Amino acid sequence: MVNLDLRQTSALHSLVCQSILVLICLICFGYGGLSGAKFVFDDTVAIVKNKNVYTLPTNWTAIFSHDFWGAPLLSADSHKSFRPLTTLMFHYEYALLGLGASHMKFLNLLLHCVNTLLMWRLVRSLYVEDIDIERWATISAALFAAHPIHVEAVSGVVGRAELMFGLIHLLCLLLTVASVDKRGGSTIISILLLTAIGMLFKESAVTIPLSCAALDYFQNGTYMLPLKLQQRIITTRLRYLVYLFGTGLLIVLRLWWQNFEAPEFKAVDNPIAHSEQLLTRGLSQQYLYVMNFWLMLCPQWLCFDWALGCIQLVTSIWDMRLQAVIAFYSFIFVSLMNFRRLAGLMIGLALMVIPFLPASGIIRVGFVIAERTLYVPSMGFCLLFVYGFLYCYNYMADQAHWRHLLQALLMLLFAVLMLRTRQRAADWLNEEQLFSSALQVCPNNAKVHYNIARLATDMGNSSRAFQHYHRAIELYPEYESALMNLGNLYREHGQLQTAEKFIRAALAAYPAFPVAWMNLGIVQSAQKKYTEALDSYKQALKYRTDYAVCYYNMGNLYLEQQRYAEALHHWQHAVAVNPRQPKAWANILTMLDNRSMYEDALRLSEQGLMQLPHEPSIMFIRANVLGKLKHYVEAESLYKQVIELDPHNMLYHTNLGVLYHRWDKVQEAIDSYRTAISINAVRSTTARDNLGKLLKRMEREAINEQ
């Protein structure tokens, strides 16, 4: 009976602990991270604009041959970030629930809750002397649940890759603990299989076998043996050899899938990796390790992008920031010297360092610091931090007042962290808040100014866009994207010569920039420099052969020169390369309509609607053609559909009135013309003229009847 009561009490205690952990997650992320949520920053490229996500039926070939951002994996433009299972998750969410940030972020939150509970279970299953495992597990998991460094991974939808990596990482660690002191052949195979699956969610999962080996090393007591015996065991133990061989094989397979091609990152993405000075590169990289650790230790300064201007390069050994590097490595050195006595601390250190290795500069990456890459390493950090806290707490066993102070400080810490996490989650609600918060942390980051300017352009705030584009270029004069976008902004304001100057400056900074070449062609075309514009378009196609938008603009160029056959050919090429080009479809159909090629227009409009089933421009032109062919019922249905999609479009109502006019439905025609005039009385000349003619005809008919 006593044993039964103890089991019931233990089960109740476990249930309470797990409930509290989930509650912490919900308090931190549930409101601020979900209410009014939108896709922000990288979500737009990886999800909203990624046709592998929104294409139905599922294009398996594309998903497993394209990178995470939707570019072909073997393309020179690809970042080689191959995460097909993450993309597949987004794809099925779209298929089932549509493209919505709220439900996608909610799933991220659920995964964070699961990871928190798995971490709690993992720590409870560890064996470490001289520590209260239950306290270590509960406090560490609570710290993991509430840590602000996780906001980017949980509130940014693309953080799904990190969450799934964390989930599989924890499952493998649990399998490792469960198989301690056993042969565990099936466990080793399971871990390698899970690692292979994890790499399809996030490449960093390749470190899982190394984490499992480190945990096994401490859990089976190998660390307590003499160093020579340890060395012999480590080099001969079968599971370690299998982990090593399996990891190597997975790396080779992964590189083979991308044809052993390395990604090309620009200096704007990671200035440290592109520094020509070996000393500068080495010292700056060491300082980055400290910065990553500091963000976990004190997550006050958080930024969506840590690139240009956030962290200045360390160019001299006399740089005062290197004191932090010395302190950091001193801590690691002291820990290693006491690894037998502080096994729990070493477990935390290993689980913090090992998952971070792919982002540590061993291989060149396209970022300086990415907060979401710290999601899995922070598990080890939480273990390390709480182990240190409990070590101090136990050391003061006879000093109750100091213990009470530590407990109060811990509660205060959790309150501060939860408030900070909620605040940071609110920043990730929309891009305006996110970019504004970054400006406070990194006012000299050119990429922050660039993103603020880009957002201001989308919102129609040109003065702010000009201000921040110029500031970005001032901070980084060779910022090709900012130079090009500023040129486009000047083009939109009719300042074509200034626009051409900035776009040419972008090409001087980065000659193989297809988008800039295309935009230069657009500016030159607007200046009637047709020969130069054509050369610019050809340069764009030289660097990106499948550039559908460029083919579309070349068609427009030929149209301006009244070379209709070439224009039609290039628009058709555009939709052949990318069938989801509504402007190209509209131009093709308009030309066919104007040339009275009605049957061809109907046939191609049907093809266009198969690719873009709710595209108003295609439906509208098809309705026009049907009206001319006197298919009034079908034309009326299409007009009503486009009006439902855009009820304030004066032209739609005008043409519906023309249809009724031809159909001899006088009252319906009058109503449509009047609606068009009410929307825009100045521009609705056709509706006004036709209405006048119709009313005069009705007057004449009324007089004749008398």
C-alpha cells in the first residue's frame, strides 16, 4: 500500500510539473506570438513565395531537388540549405488549412511545448552524483520553456526546422540514456536513422550521434576511468565507431546530393568569413562564440539580423573585447580540469557546444549570428546554468538566509525572462515592429535600414524608404541590393537618370546580379534606349537563364517597338518558364484579343486559369472575348466573379455594362454604368458616354411609342 501511495504521489508530482512547464510555454508565447500573427522576414521567402509550399498537387521532385528557399539545389544561387521535410510540413499545412501564419506559429508553439517536456524527461533519466535530479530537471526545463532566445525559432515560422531538429535530438538522447550498460545495436541503428531524418529537417542534425556519444561517455561512467583506459575504450568501443562511420557517411551523402558544391555567400551576409586578414577572421570568430554565449546568458539585445554593423570586426589582439574571450575559455578550461567532479556541468557544456558546431565557422555560413540556431544549444546552456545554480545552493546548505536569497533571485529571474519573452514575441508579430526593434539594438546595421526601407516602400511611405536606403548605402557603400532598390524607387518617381546611376552602382558592386541587369533594362526602356535595354535584358538572362520576369519585360520592350510577334513569343516564354505570371498571361490574352484571335485567346485563358484559377486579369479578358463571341451567359458569370474579387474596379463594372448593352438588357446595363461612374466619375468616360447614349435611345423609344 505504501509503494502504491508513493507511485501515486510521484505520478501526481510529475503531472503537476509537466502542467506547469506547458503553462510557462503558453504564457510566454501563446498570446504575444499568435495574436494577429503575420509572416515576417524569412517566412516570406521560404513559405509565402515558395512555390514548393503552395503548389498542388504535391511536386515531390521539386521538394527533394530544391533548397529550403525554393531555388534548385544545384543552382549557383542556392544556399544549399536542403530541408525537404520542413518544406513538406509547410506544404501539407497549406493543403489542409491554407497559408496562415497563426496556425503555423501555433504548431511551432506545440512543438516547443513537446520539446520542453522531452527535455524534462531526459534530465530526470540522467544519473549524476551530488545533485537533486528532480530539481535539475524541472528548473532546467522551465528555463528552456521561458528563454527569450527561443522567440525567433518559435515565433518565426521558418524556425520549424530548429524545433524539429530539437525534437529528434532529444528523442535520440533519451534512447541513449535508455540503452546505457546495454549492447543496444538496435538503438544505435535507430539513432542513425533518426539522424538521417533529422538532417532532412535541418542540416545541423548531423551532430546528433556526437551528442549521443558524449552523453553515453558520462552516463556509463567512462569519464571516471584513468585517461589511458578512457582513450582505449573511446577508440575501440563499437557504438562510438559506428556513430563516427555513420556520421561520415551521412555527411558524404548530403554533399553528394548537392553535387559537392559549396554555397556562395556574399560579404554582406557574413563579413567575418570574408575578411582577408587571417588574424581578424580568427579573433572575430572567437568573439562571436562569446557573443552567442552572452545572448543566452543575458538575452536583452536581440536582433532579427546580426550582419553588417552589429558586431565590429576584432582587428587587433589589443581589442578590449578579447578579455571576454579569455574569460570564456578560462571557464571552459577550469571545467575540463574538473570534469570528473562536475559531470553534470560537462554534460551541459557538451550538449551546448556540439549542436552549435555547424554554425561555429568550421564551414562558411551565410550569417554572423542567427538566434534560431541557438535553440538546440540552449538545452545544454540551461543544464549548465541550473547545475551551477544548484551547486551554489547545495554549497550553502547550512546558510538558510543565503538559500532564501538564491530562491528569490531565481524567481525574479524567471519573472524577468518571461516578460522579456512576451515582449520579444510581440516584436515578431509583424515586420514593422521587428525591424524597429532591431534599429534600437543595431543602429549601424545596413541590413536593418535596408529592410525598413523595403517595408516602407511596400507601405507607400517613399520619404522613409529614401531615408533608410540612403542610410544603408552610407553605412555600406557596396550594398548592391540597397543600391538597386533605391534606383527602382527613383524610377517609380520618374527620376530615370538618377535611377540608372544607382542601378549601375549596384552592378559595379556585383556584376553577376541578374535582377539589377533587368531593372537597368526597364529604366533604359523607359528612356527609349531600346538597344541598350535589350543588351541589359540579355545580360540578366546570361546570369539567370530561367528568369521569367525578364522574358516578360523583354516582351514589353518589343511591344513598345511594335514588334508584336517577338513580344508575344517572349511573353509565352515567360509563362513556359513560370506559369504563375499573371501579367504575362494578361499581355498574351490582350494581344490575341486585339488581333481578333478569339479562339486562341479562349484556349490560352483556359490554360492560364488552370495555373492561376482566381486571377482577375485572366478571367476579365476571357469574359471580354466571350462577350464578343456572344456567349453572354458565361461572360456574365465571369464578370460577376471578378467583381466579387475586386468590387471597386471601375473597368469591371463598365465592361459588364457593355455586355448587358450588347445583350439588350437595358436596365442591367444602366445599373452597371452608374456603378462604374460612382466608383470613379473622372475616369469612367466610357461608362458615362454609353450611359448617355442608352438614356437617349430610351427617350427616343418612349417618344416613338407615344
